[in-house]
Amino acid sequence: MLPDQTIVSAGLHLTEEEYDALPREVADLIEVVDGRVVHREPPSSERRRVVRNLVAALSPVRPTPGSAEVRRDADMKFSTRRGRSRFTIRRPDVSVFRPLPEGAEPTSADVCTAIEVTDPASRTGFAQKLAEYAGQRIPVFLVVAVDKGRVQSVDEYRLDGSGRSYEVAAVHSERLAVELSEGLNLNATFADLARV
């Protein structure tokens, strides 16, 4: 049964307490930006496959067990920053974050790498997330473009010297070979990332 669509209407605002009280199947359909509800498009089967393969590729490359955690679709509550007074929660397709105490949920301060998987036409819509994630000081942001069942490219963004905005560190093609925070070294072909 689908949740009531009025819950994800464009004009709706939510506090952190109201978000936490939502049924999980409703919360999974939205993100909240400065208290405003933002509808999340359900991922295509090819995007889900790439996300699954990214998690599988990242999990065994941790330098030691427990040195970093890899999750898909994990709620990431934004840490308070100057000028941001309202509740924000994003849900990157894949998050790499520092180990947390048992039962704790990650905040943006815990995230070392955020990965979003999208189709090439939607890639330009990541300007807001680029600004938000940089403002939260997430060191690495990867945008994986998937089209017709294939990974087309991966844009790698890293915080610049100011630590407040991203710059393009690389645009990967055919292979994603990148050193991430927390000692993770990811090296996977695009074919591996898109495999069924």
C-alpha cells in the first residue's frame, strides 16, 4: 500500500521530531532541506544495481575491520552550521563514514564520502547537493552517471583549500580508481559497477 501522497506535498515543512515520527516507508520517499520536504524519485533498477555493486566494492577494501562503515540510503542529518537553523536530512545513495557507537545514526560530520548515482540528464541537478555537502565539510563527493545499463562517468569532487566548496578532482571513465578518506582505496571497472 502506498503512503498518503499529501505527506510528500511540495509545500510541507517538517521538524526533526516530525520526521522521526514518520513511518519508515514514508520517510524513505523524502528528504528534508531547511525544513522543506523534498520528494525523492525512486531509483531505477539499473541505479539500484550500481549502488549495490558500489557497496560490495567498498566493503572489502577497508584497511581494518571497523575502520569505516559503508551504507546505502542511510539518513544523514546535517550538523548545525552558521546560517542553517532548520532541520536538514539527506540520504546519499552510498555513504562512507567513521565508525559510530552501536545504534547511532550518522550525521554529516561523520561522513567521509557521499556517493550519488544518477542518469546523465539529472547530473546537472546536483548543484544544490554540491553546495550543501561542501558546506557540511564532507571531504569527497562522487557523482556516478548511469545510462542504458552502463556507468558513463564518475565525477570526483574534493573540498578545496578553503574547506567550504568543492573542486573537480577527476572525471573517471571506464574505471573508478580513487583513494577515499579513512584509508579506503576503490578500484573497480565500470563494467564491474554495472554488472547484473
